[in-house]
Amino acid sequence: MANFSSFNFKKNGAQHLKDNGKLLALAIDVVKADTYAQASAKVIASAAMTSGDVALTEDNDDLKITVNGKSIDPSSTAAANNDLVVLVLDDVNEEVIICNDATDRVITNEDGDTVTIPAIVTFMRELAAVA
């Protein structure tokens, strides 16, 4: 399971994702230690995204971040033993902004096949009391 975000996302918050997320991608076997080039080489489907694909809303004093999913034609395949993840990529500054684990499944790349890249929903939680 791979769930991580970039330092820029941690430092600059959700607006960094909204401003810089350029590609929504489905990839296999991405790990935090991967460089941008290594992670992007593992992409099996991707679609352009804009700031309009990212919604920032209040949810019980937390910030809810929703990135719209996309249905597209895959460019490669995934086997049952591959770990599928959804990535938000900044292909201008070569950054993996967010990586979220997705439900693993077989993906074929036959003529006419489409795959749905699931939406990402994550939260920035309200601060907790100091212990």
C-alpha cells in the first residue's frame, strides 16, 4: 500500500495541489522512494487535469480535498499482483504531489477498453489539543 504526498504539498497545503496538479494517473507498484521519472514510467493510464478538477470544501472543521476521477483508455496493463495507485502529477515541475492506494485489479489494454481512475478524497484535519 502506497499513500504519500510531496513535501511541497505538506508545506504549501491543498492549494498547491489545486494549482499544480496537471495529470491524474493510474500507476503500478509506485513507492515513496521513486523519483518522478521512475513513478511516471509506471503509469498505465493518465488524463489531463485542471484546477477545476480539485474541490476544497469544509467538512466538520476539516478541509476535504476531492480530486475528480476520470475514465480513459489505458496505455498499458496491470496484473493481479500489481499494486495499483492513483497519482496526481505535476509534469511541469516533475513532482508526484499525491499517491493514494487504489483497489488492485487486472487491467487489460485491448481495443476499446476504458479504465476509470478513481477520485481521490483526503482530508486535512483540524488541529488536536497539545498533550
